[in-house]
Amino acid sequence: MQSWVDEIKGKVRISEVIRRYVSNIKISGDRMYIACPFHNEKTPSCVVSDERGTFHCFGCGESGDSISFVQKIEKIDFKESCKKIASWYGINLVSNKFEKKDKNVDVFHKINNWFKENLHNNLQAYKYLKSRNVDLDLIKNFELGWIPSFKEVKSFCKSENIGDFELNEIGFKEGILKAFQNRISFPIFSSKNVIGFGARYIPSHYEGSGSGFDNSSTNLEKKRSFIGAENVKSFSKNDANAFVRPKYINSPETKYFKKSKNFYGLNQIKKFQPIALVEGYMDVITMSKRSGNALACLGTSVSDDHINMLKNFTNEVIICMDGDEAGNKATKRILEKVMCHIDGRLRFYVFRFPENEDPDSFMNSNENGWKKILESKEDFISSVWRLFMIKRDSPEEYYNDFKMLMNLVKKIPDQELRKIYASKWKNIWSKEMYENNSRQESYKNSYGGYNSGKRSKYDKSEFSSGLKNKTAPNLGLVYEKALISIVLRFPEVFDHIEEEFLDVAFSNEMKIMKESIIDWIRGGKDVDFFTKKGLDSVVDDCVSDKITQILPFMNYKQFDEKIIESWRFIYKQMKARNK
């Protein structure tokens, strides 16, 4: 049963289990304090430590781990407690347990140790790993090995009384084993046991005479048998050399290894620190060399089980897919997947690698690569907007993208968080909606708005002269429209000028816009708000060129303090005029 304990503790934080039973919770640093459920108390005196995996009540003395906590509170035995926790977090104790009676624990161990020994005798493999900047310490830490020829593997297994039945159970059927031969091995661990293998061939200029692949053969069936049909990526009957040997292959799924439930690098992970989510073996290894902390999902597909597992290791995940178009698409799929897991316990970020770089190449060329990732990671809101809101030629297509994003937000389970995220993206949309290229051109012509790509310096005299050109009877209305136009363009300004805005005595013509602006801001800045109110024509009038051309700062790309100053300047001018 010890293996059950290891499996549960390795995958589930004790705080996650206890949150299911207790609501009176206080957080202090890396500890959680709860009102002890085993005796009556109002002030939390029971401390929960994820680092130790324990709880202890200073009031009644109760203590233990997550399994004993459930035992005591549910009044069930150890076995039932394990099964209950396992059912909550998708842990298959039947398929993942490693009891002593399971001979395959020993089979994995023996084969992995033999692979490691073989690497010491393979100069070509060592040369290749050295070319990838993998040193002896990394080889030892990640237990890299060498899988020799199929014949040699079978001979070793025979000497250790490992038969075909055991090999089949751990995923080494004959066809698969032939595909694995003459490759570097990457053992895949659960919390502490080997449960499968990854393997990579070494390029031909590193291979010795015993590399195992003879591409001169033109016998299709012979080659198909040699590599295993399930591992053929490309092969033509008309051209035997059309076979493309996959660089990396993984163990097939077995009762021990499930790709959607396991990561590569679990045995090396540093818990409760930011974790980079990467694609492959070398990404994890190279990040480790640079003091990084990474897990590989063995491809670009991330499952719900993967995300639930991450919650037990960290509060912060940095998505680090490759810096190419395929990597961007993979990142987008992951962001979409995690949307239904946003509950405040796990924060997601994205690191954008330079074009055509991946974590391995980036870390090898940057000694402080991990520090750069931590400092330059892109927040979730910005990443989602960048990847989902691609600029379109057609306004209709762009608007459809926005509606799809708003539908995606509905997957966020927490209602309050859902409102916050929706509001953030609507705010970005509002800014873009009121940007007008013609205003930029008008500003450029009237004020020299851009000089060698830089924003020209704005001062109030330019704005004042613009206003003086307006006829006196209409000046009050111009002031009102200008104040509203600024809020529409930069909604952030409202937090700074709300009191003055409420104080403005708008004319009857613009009074409805004053009331609507307040409702729009407080209601989350819904993109359809003014359309539903039938105010499109009034909004268009407020943001028309005849208003915005006298507001040079309207072309600023980002909100800053000058926007607040400008709004208040107009407000004071209007107050002075109305005296």
C-alpha cells in the first residue's frame, strides 16, 4: 500500500484535499490555516503545509497527511480514503500502483539500468549528447541510456528471465522494440518509478557501423518488420529510401503509462516554483541545466489531467512552446484548454521565443535564459488577445473573432473571475474599436503627429488654438463631445475623473450620453451597449474628425497621465465658460 501513498502524495497537494471539507481558511506565506474540523473552534489553529504534506492542529493535537485527514473526517479505512482521493483527481490506483508483487517494477528497473550502462560504452551517443550541451551530470540526473540492437536487448532480457509477456506488458512488443533499437533512451517516471521510455536516434554522422539502419535495402516488408509498422511516418513501395525515421518515439500506452496523464521530468521537478510547460525531452533537460524548472507534455497536446496535475506542483505555469507557427498554434490550443480551469489557484503565462527558436536552443544560447523567461513572460490576458484576435482584412471577421473569444470566456467556471476576464478583453476591444486611421492621418497632417515613427510632443497650446477656431455658440457642445470622446477612447480615464464627470452639467442633447457612459463603464464596457441603446449616431458624432482633430493626444497608442491632464483642462475651460 505504500505505493498508493507515494502516488497520491506525489500528485495531490494536501491543501487541495482539505479545501473540499473546510471553508474557514486563511493563507499566510506558504502555509494554510483552517478552523479544525475535529473540534469546535472559531479561530483557525490548524496549520496545513503543502511542502511537508501534513496538517497539525495546535488546539486538539490532531495531525497527519491528506489520506489520514479524509480517513478521520469520513470515518473510513485507509484503503477507502486512498480510493476516494484517487477518484477526485483521476488517479488510477489499479494501473499506477507498484506493489512488490508486480514484477514489472523490477523489469523497468533492470532494463533502465542496463540502458544506462550501455551509454558508457557508446562513444557516438556521447559525442551526440555533448554536441547538444548535455554533460555527465545531466546524463546522470535524467538517467539517459542507450538502447542497442534488438538482438542484444532480447539476449539481455533472456539472461534476466524477462520474457515476451513482461516485455509486452511494459510496452516493448517486438515491432516497438525494433523501432527503439539504436537510440538514446529517456526514461519516463511517475513520482519515483520508471513507467515508460522515450527514445531518439542519433544523426548518421554520429553513428558507428552498428547503428542498425540499412537504408540500402529495397525490401518493403523487411523494413516494415524491422521498424514496426506503427512507427512508419513515410514509406513508398516505389522508393524504399522514402522511409523517414522519426527523431523521437515514445512508449505506447500501457497500464503504467498514459500520455495524457504523465509528464516527462516529474522526477526532477522543483515543487511550488514556477514551471515551464514545454514539448520535449531536450527542452526539459536544457532548462534544468540553466536552473530552470520544466515539464514536457510529450508533444503539444495538453489534457485536463495534465492541468489538474500541475495544480499540485505549482501556482504558476509558463507555456513555452516553440517559436514558430506550429508553436503558436499549440499555445493557442493550450490557452483554450486551460480556460475551463481558471479558478484562481493556477496562473498561466506565455513566453514568446524568438522566431524559429525553441526552449532547447534558447537556453543553450542564453546563460540567464531562465531568468529572462521569468522576467519577460506574457500575461494570460495579453497572450489570449494576441493569439485569438488576429488582425483581419474584414471588420466582420475581426468582430466574429471577438464574439468567439467572448464565448470562450464562458468556459471559466468561477463567475467573478469570468466577469473580470471578460471586462479586461472588452476594454481592449473598446480601445481598438474607437481607433480611427483617418484621425491618425489628420493628426499627422495638422500637427506633424509622427516624426520618424515617434510621437510628436503634445502641448496644451495646440489644443487651445484648435478650440479657439470653433464658433462661440457651438463651443459648449464641442467641449461636451470632447469630454465624452476621451472617455470612449480611453475608458481608464474614468477612474481618475469620475467625480468631475458627474459634476458636468451636460446639455439636453448630450445628457443621455452622460448617463449612458456611466452605465457603460460600470457594466463592463459591453461592445454592443450603445447600439442596443440606439446611440450609434451620437457616438459617431463624438468621435468624428471634427472633434478628434482638435484632440491631438487621441492618437496615443496607450493611456498615460497626459490624457487625465487633458480631460481636466477641457473640464476647467468648460466650467470657466459657464460661469
